[in-house]
Amino acid sequence: MSRFVFIYHAPMSPADATPPTDEQTAAVMGEWMEWAAKVGGDMVDFGTPLAEGVRVSSDGSTAPSTREVSGYTIIEAEDMDAALALAKVHPHLKMPGGCEIEVHAAQAVPGM
């Protein structure tokens, strides 16, 4: 089994957007939990929402991240095709605004 990192991208919600109701939040989380159950024991790290990304350059300067990264998950799967099959049915893709998922193979660190 190999590890794969799912990086979730979503457009930032406008400041004046109406927040979701408790019922809407519960429904979305229910879909995420159903997806997590499908992954089962191959879930390494369910992840967490992310916000306020900052890029750090080699000269030490910082700037706001230009990529709207909204979260991550780490799973184990037989291969990239199996990981992609799980990504293609992920509820994140149903969110409004053109949400995307990047899937990256986690590489072994030499000597570790």
C-alpha cells in the first residue's frame, strides 16, 4: 500500500455570504463521514479544514497564498488509480464554486 495526500481546493466564500445552517452543515459532514467509512482502515489522517495560507520564500519574505487550499486528507491505497477512484466520488467535488481535489503520491524520505 502507498500513501496519497488529497489536497482540497475551494473558492473562498465572500465575506457577505450567508453561513450554512446547522442542518446544511450536518448534511455535508454526513456525506464526508460516509466517504470516510468507504475508505475505512486505509484512512491515515482525515485531515482538517485549512485557512489563511502564507507562502514563505527562500529569502524569508512572506505573502498570502495564492492557491485556495481548503483542507487535506491522507489515505493509503493500492496505487494511484485506486486513490483517484476514491477522489472521484468525494463529496468535496459537490460543493459549489468549482471545488477540486489534487491527489499526490507520498514519497519515501531517503534514510528514514
